[in-house]
Amino acid sequence: MISRKKIISRSTDDLDLDSDKVTDDSYDDDVWHSEDRLLKDHIQEILHKWERIDDEIWAKIVCMQKNRRVAKAYARAPVLTINGSYIGFDGYRIGLNGFDGPLKDTQIEEIRDHIGSGVKIKIDDEGNILIKRIGKENVFVKVWQLIGHKNNCLADDLVKNNGILMIDKSVKLFDMNKFVDNIQNELKNSYPDRRLLESQCISCVAFVRDCRNILELPIWIMIINIVALDLLKSKLIAPVANKTGSGGVISGVGAGIPTCEPKFELYGDCLEYHKPNPYHTHVDHHNCSANKLTLRRWRALYGPLLPLLPPRDVERDEKIRKLKEELEEVRIKIGNIGKNNFYL
């Protein structure tokens, strides 16, 4: 029997072939019970396969039924249609009725019959993702609880309309300019929240019926903006899984990643901290960038540095040495005179 999940994975030259083997136990890994865990796992999947993702791929589409993932596809074509057809995935269209979950749910089956023409998504030359509703049924854009309404990358018109898409009207599902501003604002913090920025790269779109809890939406998709993640990797240093003796675990992306102690080096008036970087970001020692701390900022965070000794004055040291020798000679002479007078 042909697996639809395997067919989708072949869109990136067997990108997901190993992880998409359909067995009776594999569905347990496709169920999430918290938004936080859902975001972490999908970001980690992207980073784990980063070197194998083709340059032409600009997004990963994850098809969900409530809290269960039923399919995933990688978008190469600049325009992608997502509707209620039974086509599955052909590179240009995703038919949400072409994917069946292991469990039958009457609510899901009812929603699937009403998806209709769905939406079209498109990426432009600046990295913005546009979305347009072309069907009659409602389509909703959701905001993650972690991000909230202040740190999202949605168009302002979409936020004012509470995430409801208007028919035949294109809006920015992902605004690259807002994302760049969010990165710059986050880098001003002492401890930039990398996971918050990575979560902004994932957009959530629900079909037909809305729900307050994202994991209870009957039919919905996640659109992971790989272009935005590529930009983020060049701006922000992130820890990577390296084995250490202590075996600690960080709270960043992916559970079970051992911690690594940062290393510090002094360059001019800047103190630079180094952490293992999965993105292999080039470090410029001549520019105090986001991965460097000024000495004033270091003192505010960690206390004063150990004082540095003044430079050695060779000439002065030589004069002091000669003066000590002369004083010693005088002391010896005075001592000899005192002894001679005693015996007289």
C-alpha cells in the first residue's frame, strides 16, 4: 500500500523518508498535548535536517487534525493552494481530504466536507508570506499563546480583524519587516529569547471552525517559514547538543540537549561570549555585535572584573634596583664604622 506521508516526504528528495515510516506505533509521535512542545519539536525537526533542505524550499506545511499531525509537505512552488480536495500533495496543491487520521472523529469528518476551495499562500521576493481566502467557508489565522498579540508577525489589518480572512483579499500572513524589528528588539535584552523568535516563524491557519485552544481545532495547518529561520540563524547565536561531563539540560529548543558552559574572550573594550552554534555563524572580533557584551554591561550582570596590573616600567624598575643597591652599600658602611668605634 502506498503511504501518502512517504509521497509527501519525497518532495525534498527523501528528506523525511526515515522518520515517516508508517507503523502502528508511529502515530504516538504525531500527537501533542501542549503548544509549547508542539513548537519545540517542529523547530527541532527543521534544525536537525537543515543541511539537507534544498535552497528552493521556502516553507514546511504541517497538516493537523486537532492535536494530531496527519501529513507534512515542503513548499517549492512560489504559490501553493490548500483546499478540501482529495489530491493529497502534487507540489502545487495540498488537498486536506487526501489525508486520513487513524481515529474517526465525527466533528473532523463534518469540517472536512466544508473546507471547499480553501486558501492560496504565496511568498514574495522580500520573504513575506501572503495568504488569500478563495473559498466561501471561514478561514482563521491563530496566534500562539507563547507569542501573544504584541510579538506576532501578522499584518496589522489581520490583527484588527481578529485573524479572520476576508474572501478574495490578500494579506500578509508573515511580515518580514516586523520579524526583523522583533529580532532587533529581542537582541537588546540581556538574554535574548531565541525560542520566542523561532516560534514567530510558524503561522497557524484553521479552516471552517474556530476554537480558543489551537490543539482543539478540527482542521488546521502550520506554515513554518524556513526563509525566516534562515535569517534568524545569521542574527542569533544558539546552543547545540554537545555531550558534557555534567550532562545538564538546557531549556531551549528540543528536550534532552546537554548544556555547554560559555567561553569568554576580551577584545578591546568588548567581552565576547561563545556558545556552540548549530548555524555556524561567523564571529567578527572587530565589531561589538549582538554576541558581545560591553564591559559596563558585564559589570552590571556579573560584577566587576579582576583589576589589571599596570604596564611594567623597565626604566623605573632599573632606577629602583640601583637605589636599593646604593642604600645597601651605605648600610654596610655605617655598620662597619660602628663596629670599629666599639673596639676602639
